Amino acid sequence: MSFREKAKCLIGRSVEVQLGSGSSLRGRLTSVGSDFVVMHVRRGRRIRRVIVRLAEIAFLFALFGI
């Protein structure tokens, strides 16, 4: 199974994305494209839509408790 196929199974779930720069994003995975993922991430009081390129992602974790 490729990364994209595994990521598509996680659509609608809460995930944490560890970026190559060392920072991480935690939010709900909404879609997976050919070279990007789209997430809804809470920043302060607002929920932002964030587009992350697959080349920048080091790890993708499913957070089952959130």
C-alpha cells in the first residue's frame, strides 16, 4: 500500500503530521491529492484549512483518542 492509499483511509480522522522542519500540525484530514494533503487545523479560536505538500511530511500519525 502506498502512502496516498494509507492517507486516504484516514480521511475524516484526527491526525498529527510531523513536518521535515521539526514542527507538527494536529487536525482533521479532509482530502488527499496527488502531491498534497488538506487538513482542518485549529489555530487559536479559528479553524484553518491547511494544505501540506507530501514532500514536506516526515510522518503521519492517526490519533485515536482525539
